[in-house]
Amino acid sequence: MTTIAQPLAPQPWTAPREGWWELLRAELTLAPERTARMVRMTVMVMGVVLISMALRVPEAAISTYMIFFATREDGPSSVKTGIGLIVAVTAAVLLGLLMLSFTDGEPSLRLAAIATLSFGAMYVARSSPKLGMLGFALGFVATMFLVYVDIFPTPEVMTRAVCWLWVILAYPFALVALCEAVFGDDPEVLLRRGLSRRLVALADLLEATPEEAGPARRRVERLERIGTEGLGPYAARGPAALVPLRGRVVGEVQTLLVIASRLPPVPAAPSVRTSLRQAAVACRHLGQTILGEKGIELSSPTVPVVEDPGGTDAASLAVVLPLLASIRTLALTVDKLRAPGLVPATPPAPAVPPTPAEQEERRVEALHFAAKVTLAAITAYVLYTALDWNGIHTALITCFFVAQESVGATIHKFTLRLTGAVVGGAVGILSLILVIPRLDSGGGLAVFVGAVTLLAAWFSTGSQRISYAGWQFAFAFYLVVLHGFERGTKLVGARDRALGIILGNILVTLVFTHLWPVRLAPRITDGISRALDALADLLSVEVGKPESQAHSSQLEQAFFSGLNKAQQWAFLGRFEPGAKSGVSMLPALSSLYLPARALSLSASDETLTDQALPEAERWRVDTVESLRRTVAVRLRDISSAVREGRTPTSHDARDAFEGPRRSFAAVSEAGLRKRLAPVRLRLEWLGMIGESLESLVRSGGAAAAGGVR
């Protein structure tokens, strides 16, 4: 049953506050697919340990780490990555041998070759989404070959080491491709299970008893934080004619999560409570239909509507009505997907190509990025070579893997890398002291390494917010424990690796902070301005045209796209020193969606409702319509100010809404009050938007201070 408690206070919706503890708890929550992926990674690592020890393949630590590097969320992606990396490593070996033949014995030429390969690898990685990983792998591996000249004394030993390095890297990639081809997750299954799990969580919240309401709401909020961005690529893999519909389903489920996270614990009107109970049944039915448990012959679920919202305040209806409308839209879309023959075979709209100015900007940014990484890497190489301290060569590797496009993202990855490396190194040292001396076989070592790998995989299978810490935890542990083919007791390796990581991070941070720094503030404000523009257009949609509903849906998705981008950059902005431009505007921006969505839904019924009013009362409709246009203009003005880095002009709009509110309150006739209720609701929703806009303006001063850099 739906919970019965106090009605929702008339407060705007804001996204759930995410502290560090909430973030960690959400990131470490397990799902069946994630658990299966962790187990597969652990089994593959154990297999690599056994193969390396049995066949005496050197550098088992690197081979085991390659399992993390090549494994992806689904089977086909892992197979594609594994095969592509084998090709890249093979090409890198040939390129490395070719470069060695020209640079051996010529340190100046070798240094120039290292700089050239580093620059080329990072430029391709930054400028080409399709070839980025392969180009990076080829350039990085070839660069490491040139660096190994300082370790191996003769060309014969060097050539042998290079050939062994191909085996060290290639056979784990082949193992990943084979294992994931047989046991990997199907992308379609991942998509269906992910959507179904979210719909079932929504149904549980709508049906929750007072005792169950807390855990159910926290689950929905956790799923809302995770989002559906990871499901988008799976939706795009279907038939071309159905890709837009599949993407719409994914976007609508995310919208449902956003709305449900602010669902009132107690809708006051009995009809609203009944509608929410029916909505829970519809969500559960949709989840089963998407999952395929009941077959395609199922009829569409009955989608509820609120017949009599009397007694329910405007803020509650601003949540309930969009929720029911989103379920209705989702049901219709799923119904179309279940009958693909009725969907016109129109190809998806082609992507809008970037303008010449945008292309030039991306090219220059890629050049700057490659130059910064190359400078940091060459500096690290020169330092540890001049000090004759090859143990800290991880400084060079760190420069490649830590570098990100912005200052905040680079420091974020630096934090994850350092944390993971320190913890992994500490666990490895304790293992050398307490566990490794008690092991007497390769099988025992594989089991122990697998147990630690399972813990590292738990973190590495999270989102990009924490996953790199799991990677580095595993790598540091492997480097300390998997050293040679006998029991290792040397701790100097862990010490030197940690020092190299610290040095590399310091170099990258200094270079990226002072040389062509890319700040996050403009990106945050750009996302905010895009979201404001989408809401302004949503309030300005002309009702009655056939394409108005589809256009409104596109604008809603555009709002969430801008908001989500701003929130993602805002998270990384926590790591960037200086002003966090626009971050303070995000809560107020989030609160604008629900009343704007409710206004958009009511627009289709405005004509019939307004025509039923007496002529003497039509002025109220004109007043509300004028306020709607004023609010839309206000949204665009604030968007322009945010985009240009100006402080938005403050307007006290309380008088504009208070006068009409008092006029509605003065109506005494019950019948007229009932007929005026829809118009009054629209006025209240506009008032909620107006109040949120003023909060947005008050927090806009910080955006202006750091918006343009």
C-alpha cells in the first residue's frame, strides 16, 4: 500500500545531497551483473598466475594487471578490446624494434624518439574517440621499449626482453577475449536487466509501507545517482530504426528516477493514492515486459491518471502528475518496441558535424594536451635517469595514465592513483611478511592473489569516480607480491613504486596547472546555460501542433543532458583549486524541472479548461499566460548572463504572483473555484519556478566570478 502521512510541503525539488559516504555506498552497491564480472576477472587473474608460474613467463604482475586493462562491462566490448590490444601490442613491438635499430647507442636520438612517440600517442588518444585507446597503447608500449634500453645492457638481451614483453602483454589479452566470448554478458541482457531493476525499485517505493519507505527511497535515490548513462550505448546497438525509441526508453526511466526521488511520502487526496498504487502495478508490469518474463503477447499496462486531485497541494501535484505522465510515455514507447513492424523504418537523424571553429578548438586542445603530457613524461625520465634510480620509473608511467583533459579531472585521478597504490602496496608488504612465507605452491599463491583481486575488482567495476583506485590497488599489490618465481621478501620495490607515483603526480599537477590549464568552471556554466535554455523553450512550446509532444520530450532530455554534464563536472570541481563556478547554482537549477514539467503537461488541457470559464473570469487565464511568457524570458536572460560570466539581474517577482493568488483566494463560489482550480495550479507552478529563479540568481554571483577564464 501507498504510505499515508503528511502532505508534501510546498518546497521545490532538489537533487539528493551526495556526501562522500553516500557516494562510496552507492558506488560499492553490488548487482548480479557486476558480481559476475568481478568473479570472471578474479578467475582470469588466477589463471594468469598459474600460467606464468608454470611456464615461467616473467613479469607476472604486468600480465595480471592486463586483465583489468582489457575487461569491459559486456562480452562483445571485452572481446573487441582484447583483440584490438593484441594488434596494438604487436605493432608496438615492431615499431619499438625499428626505433631501437636507429637509436641504440644514441641517447639524444632515443630521447627525441621517446618525445615523438609520447606526443603522438597522447594526441591520438585525445583527438580520436575511435582510435584513441589503440593509438595510446601502441605509442605507450613503444615508448617503454625505448626506456628499457637503460635497464638491459646489450642489444641481444634487449631484443629478447622485447619479445618476452609481447608474450607478457598479449596472452592475457587473448585470455580475456576467449573468456568473455564464452561467459561475458550480452549487451541486450544488460540493458533489459538494468531498466527492469530500476522500474521494480520504483514500484517498491510506490507500494512501500511506512516501515519499508526509508530503504525503498534510498534505493531509488542511489539508482538516480548512478543514472542510466551506462545503458545508453547498449540501447544504441539495436536495429537502426528502433534506436531512437530505445534511447527514449532509457531517458524516460532516468526521468522517472529523478521524479520519484522527490515523491511525497503522503499524497493527500484518495484519488492520488489510488493512482500511485496503480502506477506501481504499471511499473512492475513494464519491468517484466522489458525483461521478457511474460512474452510479447502481453497487453500494455493500464496507466493511471488523477481523476480528482482536490485536497492535494500544488507542490505535491508537481511531482505526482509528471510521474504518471512519464509512466504513460514509457508504456507507449515500450508498446511500440514490442511491435517493431508498426514502427516506420526511418533512419536516425544524422549527427550534426562540428563547425570549423569547433574542430580547430578541439585540435588545439589535443595539441596542448599532448604537449603537456610529453613535457611531464620527459621530465620524469630525465630525473630518474640522472639520479640513476630506475626503481622510480613508475613516475614516467604515471604521467601517461594520470593525465586528464582538465585540472580537476587530473587531480581526481592523481588522488585515486595515489590512494590505490599506497593501500595496495601496504597490503602487498603485509602479505610478504604474513602470508607468502606460508604458501608452498603456485595454486596457493593463485588462490590468495584471487582473494585480493576480488576486493580490487569490487572497486574497479564501479564508475569512473572510484574505479581507478581499484586498478591501482591491484597493480601495486601484484608488483609487490608477484616478483619472480620464488618467495619474495624484498620491500624496496614497493617503496620505489610509491615514490615514483608521487613524483609523477607532482610533475603532472604542476604542468597541467600552469601550462594551458583547462578549468572546469566554463564547462559547468555551459551545462547550466543549456539546461536553462531547454526549460525556457519548454515553457514556450506551442500547444496543439502534432509535433509538440515529441518536441517537449526532446527539450526535457536536453535539460537533463545539460544538468547531468554540469553535475559531473561539478564533482570533479571538488578537486580543482580555486573558485567552483556555478556549483552553487545546481540545487536551484534542479528545482526548476518539476513545476516546468507539470506546466508542460497541463498545456494540452488548457484550451478546454479555459473555454469552460465564464467570460468575466477569462482575464485570469490571460494573466497566467503572460506570467508564463515572462518566466520564459527570464530563464533566457539568466542563461545569457551565466554563459557570458555576468551576474544575473535580480528581480523581486513576488508581487507579480501575489496579486493573482489573492484574487483566486477571494473567490467564494464553490463551483467557480473548482473550474478555476487548473488555472490556479498553473499559477502556483509558475510561482515555484519564480522562487527557484531568485535562488538561482542569488547564487549566480559565484558563477560570474569564475565563469570566464
